Amino acid sequence: MAAAKGRSLLIKKGSTVLAGMRTKGVAINGEPIDITSDDDSGYRTLLSDVGTLSVDLSIEGITKDDTLKALILAGGTSLMLTDITVVYPDGKSLVGNFFLNSLEETGAYNEAVTFSGSLQSSGAWTYGS
């Protein structure tokens, strides 16, 4: 992917871009399976297959509405966000279900109220054009 503006990376719920975001982070993780035993002479040995695949999203921005706050305060199944799409500047996208596991709001004197939060993938996702 060629260089692009950070604001071109979008996180959407359905067809709606999540409001007020300034910073978005996407971490794609593959958790290894440790098969180390005494036979490995003290060296760690990992299975060549992945144990758990996951995607973690981090978000930060300016609070423009109370949509995310209402979701996290309601708790329960409202924290499972279906149909989340990460749209990359090159037009490719990552689509799946995500759990809203944290939200923090801060308000410095004489500045806008800001938020930060994180979402964790739940289940399989797809990536492509």
C-alpha cells in the first residue's frame, strides 16, 4: 500500500463512519502454540500453525455524540458490535464482529471532551477488496 493520509483509514459500523475519530490503530495478531518440552534442550519450540488469530482496534477522537458511551454503559450484548468494517486508503477492507471492551472520556479545561477506546475481534473476519 502506498503512503496515505491517516484520516483515509476509516472504521465503520454498517455504512456509518464512527464519529469524531482522529486516531485509529489496527493490530492483527497470531498467537503461537508453544510445544516446548524437555526434549528441546531449554529452547522454546512453536508449532508452525497459529493458535488464535485476532484483530484489536484502538480509537481516539473528539466526543461528538454519546453513541459509544451509551453502548458501553448499557453493557451486555450491546457491547458486541456486528458489521464493523475497517476501510484502508487503498480501498481494501477488513470486516467482522468486534467487542467494545473499553471507552475512556477525558475533558481538559477549555478543550473539547475526547475519548479513547478499544475493540477486540470476535469470530472470523474477512479481508479483501
